[in-house]
Amino acid sequence: MDRVSSLPDELLYQILSFLPTKDAAVTSVLSKRWPNLWKFNPNLDIDDTLFLHPEDGKGERAEIRQSFVDFVDSVIARQGDSPIKKFSLKCITGVHPDIVNRWICNVLKRGVSELVLFTDFSFEDTEEDNYRLPEELFHSRTLVKLKLRSELCVDWWCHGGTERYSFSLPMLRSLDMDSDYIVCTSDLEEFIPSFPLLEDLRMANIPWHEEHVTVTSASLRKLNLHGIGCLDDVNPSSVSFDLPNLLFLIYFDMVAEDYPVVNMKSLVDASINLQVDDGVVKRLREPNNDLLEEDDVPDAVLLHFGNVVKLINGIQHVQRLSFNTDTLEVLALICDSMPVFNNVKFLGVSGEEGRGWQAMPALLRNCPHLETIIMKGLLHDVTDKCGDACPCISSEDRGLSLKSCPVNRFEIQGFRGTMKEMTIIKHFLDFLPSLKRFDVFIEDDEPTQLRNAELSNCVTEMFKLYDKLFPSSNVQLLQSTRRASSSDLVLPSTKDAAVTSVLSKRWLNLWKFNPNLDIDDTLFLHPEDGKGERAEIRQSFVDFVDSVLARQGDSPIKKFSLKCITGSIQTL
């Protein structure tokens, strides 16, 4: 018996949604039930590279491109006016923009809630400077998630007939724009609040059209903002954040002269990635050296870099904190005024040749409850101020900031196998008093000396020695690879993951040991149908959760998500 075909349509649609539409269409040969099933799948994933194979040059042939257009047209025609949830389109190999916009308009009319567009049009394709998104996209009343990708430019404003702020996306909760250049409004302060329900925003890479930038929103929970400074690579005069409900922040930008408003009182996770060039780094380290040539950053602007302390003060209450190497250079200016991060338990920092660790001693001292450090790269510039945190320069107070650091887990990424790195690792092991786990990862795609067999054996033996010398630290040299496991079932809800037990003998028990549980009573009780009011239905939900927990026994669990809103279940 075909056990998969006996599954309900909703689950089969979900299974098909993980396949590109081209592959989903192939399932029509499986049985009598399948020929029409894929046609009404409310999740379409169109990828022209699966048809045109640009690596083989097929995309250059007009008849091949036309076959792709004909396929998409036929899929959309067969679906008619049926509702659609998600439409994902990757179109980078020469299909005309007018055709792409026709497809987009079709799914917008059918009430699409999630739209993912990855386009790459040449100037010959567009016959203009930039690809123009269709007008209908900016007036959708059903879009909840919108993701825009383009190799050249994402153009939010410059399209026929649309004036500034004349758009309406009242249901949009997630907006993700990524390109080499984003054309957007000159006033971000008005742009973001125009989306009343927006919770998740990512913009990369966006230039500031005004010297004074204000990011404000009462609804945002996640912000990933990649600024590239003002036009002509000028540092912004000021950047303000008025985001009282923001929880997660990733911020890239040139250093502003001032941060007058930093209101992010709910923030729990912050990654600050300021950008400075080599010339600025030299001038920051030697501000009184008149022999250094002035670069694009005037002295008057450089003098205000110390105002970055206002930004850091505004995020001092977070629990997770990360800085890139350029930010560490800027933080060296405020070591004496750096705030205490009483809530920080996770710290992420980087090392890079050409950048120093002058701020590291103060940073470690000011994280009194630190539990985990993840360091991306150990190699860095030797300066006269980082010797406290590393063995670069001998000093009487060597390792002092480490001795007071309570961190118990240390992870190093991008290990290259050099003796300098081994010396730094030994330094950490010598002076960090509370280490219980020390993991060093080799990256497959990064340069390393460990490809030399003799050096690899030497480094391996040194790690074995370190593990013997520091048995409580559990020192390990690891390969950074990802293996498929039951955690791959994290995407479906636990109810849907359980249904996969019918697929084969291997799947029968796999879901039971998934370390990520997602329990949602609405998937059982269907409150919109009134089923949640029936005691026996509510009890079946309780029985299911009990059985899941019982089957897992004492196995470790990473994540437990519980949505329980449709009944007086008091003992769960």
C-alpha cells in the first residue's frame, strides 16, 4: 500500500512545499491521486536555474528560456484563482522583467501572504537603470512576509506613478531587502513606521541620504540593518535608535559622529559591526602622530568617534553581545568609560590581522557574569595594550583580565593551525579559572596549515597535551561540519513531524528523539471550527503531548515551543 498517498492533502501540500515546483510536478507520475495534487499546492517555488542551467550556458538559448516561461505560465494557468500562501521566484538568467511582473501580479491578486523574489536583470533586460517592481506589490493587503534579492539594486521607490509614501502594506510583518545597493526613501524615520505591524526588518546595503539618521518603530522586534554611510562614503553626523520593543539587533555602518538617542530597553541580543578602514585605524592608535596622512575622514569627525560610548551605553543591558574587529578598534577609545554589562552571558568577538585587541581587557573585566565566549579568528595585530588578554607582549599584569573572567565555555572558530594561535590558546587555558569546555574548530573553506600532514600531526599532539594539562577544560580540536540528524525535523510542527513515521522504518522512531519540540494546540483543536470547546478533543491533545514526552524519556532537549490557547488545560 502507498502509505504516503494516504496522508491528508494538507500534509502532502506541506511535503510538496519543501520541493521546487519543477520537482513537485514530477510527483504526478506516482499514482492516480498525485497528477492534480501538485497543481493546487498553495506554495510555489520557481527557480529558473533548475531549468536553464546557466553553468552549462543553456540560459543563453532563447528556446530554453521560452520553455521555462511556458512552464511557469502553465502552472499559474492550472491553478486558476485558487488561493496561494507563498510564491518564491528566482529569476536570474534572462527572462524579461515584464513577464516576471506578470507572474507577481497574478499571485498578488490571489492573496499571496509570503513573497520571495530573487532577480538579476541586465541593463538590456530592463531597458532602464533599474528593475521596477510592479505597482500592485506596494498596495497588497495580504502580504505578511516580503523578501527581495537582487545582484544590482533593489528599487523600492522609483517605479511608474508611485510617489513617496504612497504605498499601503497593512499586514506586512517581515521585510527583507538585500542587494549591492538599495534605493529607498531619504527619510528612514518615516519609512519604517509606515508598516504598522512590522516586526522583522532586514535592509542591506542602504546608503543614508541625510546626515542625521533616525530608526524608529514601536512594533519592531528584530532589526538587521546594513548601512553603508552617507553618499560619497561620508560618515553620518548622527544615528539614533528609538525602538522600545526591539529584541534582536544586527547593525553594520560607518561610525557616526554622535548617537544622541539610543532607546532599546527591551533588547536582549546585539551585534555591533562598525566599519573603519586601515588609515582610520592607524590614526585612532596614534592620534598625535602628525606624520600620518589624513584620509577621507576629517580630524573633526574622528574626534567625535568617542561618542560611540552612547551607543554602547544604550545596549549595556543585553544578554548576548557581539563585536567585529573594527568595532574593537573603536572601543579602544572608550576603555575608561566602557559600561559594565551585568546581564551579558554570551560574548562574540573576532580576530583579524590588521586589527588589534586593545579593548579586550576592559571588555572582559566589564562582563562579570560571562558564561560563553565565541571567538572568530585568533590572529590580530600586536599592540602595547592587548597584552593583558593575550600573550603578545610580556607584562607583569599578563592575564589579569582573564583571571577574573567567569567564562566556562570557550569556542574558537576559523583555527588555522599556526604556532601563534597555539600560544594564544595556551594563554587562555592558563589564566581562565572556570573553563569546563574549550572547543577549537577548523573551517573546511578557510586557509589552514593543517593540510600539511606533518604540521597537522604536531598540532593534534599539542591538543592532546593541552587536554591532559587542563583536564577540567575538556580541550577539543573539531572539524566544522554539519551532519544530518533528527534536528532536521525542526521545521515542521511536532504533530506534522509525528506523521512522518509512516514514511519508512527509519522514520518510525526518528521524530521521537527530535530535540526541538513545537506544540501548537490550534493544529489539534481548530478553534475556528469550535472543536476546542469539546472536552474529548482537548483531552486528545493532552494525551498526544503526554505520549510525545513519555517516548522521549530522559533524552536531552534544546527547544520547547508551546502554544496553548484553546481550553482550560491546567495540568499540562
